Amino acid sequence: MAKKDGRILIVDDEETFRYMLTSLIEAEGYTANAAADGVQGINSVQAKAFDVALLDVKMPKVDGVEVLKFIKEYSPDTEAIMVTAVGDVRLAVECMKLGAYDYITKPFSTEELLGTIDRALERKRLLRENILMKKELSRFVGSSEIIGKSAVFQKVLEVAARVAPTESTILIQGSSGTGKELVANFIFKNSSRAANPFVALNCASIPDSLIESELFGHEKGAFTDAKAMKQGLVEIANGGTLFLDEVGDISLMVQPKLLRFVQTGEFRRVGGNKVLKSDVRIISATNKDLSQEVRAGRFREDLLYRLNVITIEIPPLQSRLEDIPLLVDWFLKNKLKTKTQVQINPKALEVLLKYDWPGNVRELENVIERAAILCADNMIQPHDLSLPLKATMLSSTLKDEDVLGGPIPMREIERLHIQGVLKNAEGSKSKTAKILGISLKTLYNKINQFQIKDGQ
């Protein structure tokens, strides 16, 4: 029998019946653990994560109801199935009000038992997918497509494809906006864990005081607002992949706990004493030089060694300019929700190829989206591109030779520069003056001198 995903806990005080259930469930391909009474059952739940618990309702000292209450508080994503005699059906129904998934009455058939377990596992899977979906919707999700034919980017994808089937931890390095999460998704989708969760956490967006709870969860009452037990992302991602974006921003207080988890798969919830385990592959990303962070004392060297078993460098967009036409075409065809297809003038494309793109692919996407919305006749012209003046030089009206260093009067360059900064500052005079390094009074004099009007 092929092994199936699913860890089942059996809590029953009848040894023969407990042995029969264990043999039956293991023969079906599941992993089974047995407990002889309610106390052992509670200890088992504290020590390991279970998908389904089969609980005998009537047991001496600590009965199945008490075990159920503990499970719903300590491990609420474990689905509980109550096992009862015919006369205890009313009690079993009460258990369902407490959070049990279902109940089965003795004697029951093999088909009834396995069918109930399968449905409970399916419910757990759907609930977990719902949690993951909500987390995905709550954060910005970029394109799932990887666009790029340049040699430097194809080399990145080749390395990613080779390491994807392994279980090694991977560190993806690159400037902001280069597409580090897209490469992480590519690795995940080509790994043996592709059917399991991919959970992403932007470490820079979580305050230091909350990131430990976000990663490892917390127990009820662990801190003021901890009104209920909460699972951490390492539990939710069990069996799958955890992507730690901007991992260089994790505080020094949390780094030792992350190191322990990467080394052993073990962790403790905030406010908890029990050691739990989760099987997760770690992919991390950063726009920082972590070696420099180590030298500055802001990042643990041993954690860096654990995270970068394999390092992938994502090139900036400036190093793969030949990919810009492909990216622009993809954005226009797939990202814009316009009734009519927007196109780009070849002159505008030339402007994009001359720009150095400090914000990388994310900046390109934003520029194209803005230009597509504001352009006339569904055609993006050079003047529709919100870029610094040195890139555009008002290409729609100037010839190719009219660039910096060309035969343009200094007065005209100054006028165009002030006009361009005003446009990028959305008309804010104080912001424009600060960028230009002049006083507000001087800026107003220049505006009057060059007869620059708002909106021009």
C-alpha cells in the first residue's frame, strides 16, 4: 500500500480495539499513533501535529470530551472524530457543537471509518487552502510569469531548475523589484513539494515584536492580545515551502530561533514549552549584502551559512535590457484591464531602453501601467512615460541628437529639467525645490522666468 499523507491519532482505552484501528489505518497507508487513555492522548497532541484524532468518548479519568476540548484549544486544525456506542449518540452530537468533525458508532464498517477519515482530511486541506488564500490576497502578488530571454537571465533559470528538485535551502539575492519571489515560485513549482503549500512572509513588513509569533505561532495568553492559540507559518507550511522575503530584516532576537528551526525543524510557539516539529523547505531572499550585515553585527554568520547552501543572484534590469520589449509586451497584454489593446510607439520603447531602471522590473511595470492609462488613442508616446528627464528629454519633440551634450542651450536644459521634476513631483513646489536643491522662492522665480504652467 502506497503511503498517504495524513497523521492519525487513536485514543482508546480498549487495547484490542486500539490495535485493530491502528492496523487498519496503517494498512490504508496513513501514519498512526495510539494512546491508551485521555492523558496520553493530550501528551501526544502536545508533542506532535496530527491531522485527525479518533477519540473514544467514554474513558476513565480523562474522557474523549476533555481531549476534544484540549485539541480545539491547543491544535484547532486537527479534525476530531468521536468514537461512541449507540447509547452515547446524544453526547457525540454535543461534541460536534464543541468542534468535533463527526462521530461514528460502534460497531462500524471499515468503509465507514476510512470514508469519515478521508472526508476529515479533505476538510482540513480545504481549510488550510482557505488560510493560504487569504494570506495571498492580503499581500501584493506580482505576476506568476517569468519573462526573459537574455543570456544572463536564462542562466539564472537554469540554476534554479537544477536546484529545484533538491531539499537544500536557497538564498536568492537581488535588488528590489528584480523578481526574487517569482524565482522562488519557479523553484517551488518544479520541486517535489509542488503539491503542498507555498507560504510567503515579507520579513520587512512585520514589526520585530510580532515576527516571532508570525513565524512560530503563539499560545493563548502568551501576550496581551493573544486571546486564542495561533499557528505560525512554519506549521501552516508543513510539508511545503516557506519563502522568507527580505530575510536580512529579521531581528537578532529571532535569528537564533530561526537558526534552530532551519537546523532541526523544531520550534516552540511564543508562550509555549512544548517542542513541535514541522517539515518545511526554506527559500529566502534579500536585497542586502548579508556578508556585510554579518560584519556589521546585524546578522548571524551561522544562520547565513544555513540559509545560503545554494545562492542565486538575480541580475538587475539594467543588465538585461533586451528583455524590456518582452516585459512591456507582457504587461500590456496581461496586466491592463482595458477594453482596447494598448500599444507602444517605437520611440517610447527606445526611451525605455536608454533608462537605467533603479527600481528594476517593478518600476517598469508601474511606468507602463501609468502610461497606458494616461496615453491618447491607446498608443504610448515618449511624453507619456513618467521617467527622469535625462531618459526622456521630451523625445516626442526633440530629435535623436538633442540629448545632454548635444546642441541644446543651457537655458532650455534648465527649463526642461525644472518642468520634468515638477511633473514627477506631481506639482508639489516644496518637493520640487528640495529635489533641485534650491529655495522655494528661487523655484517660483524660475517658474515665472521660464513661464512654466502647472500640468506642463
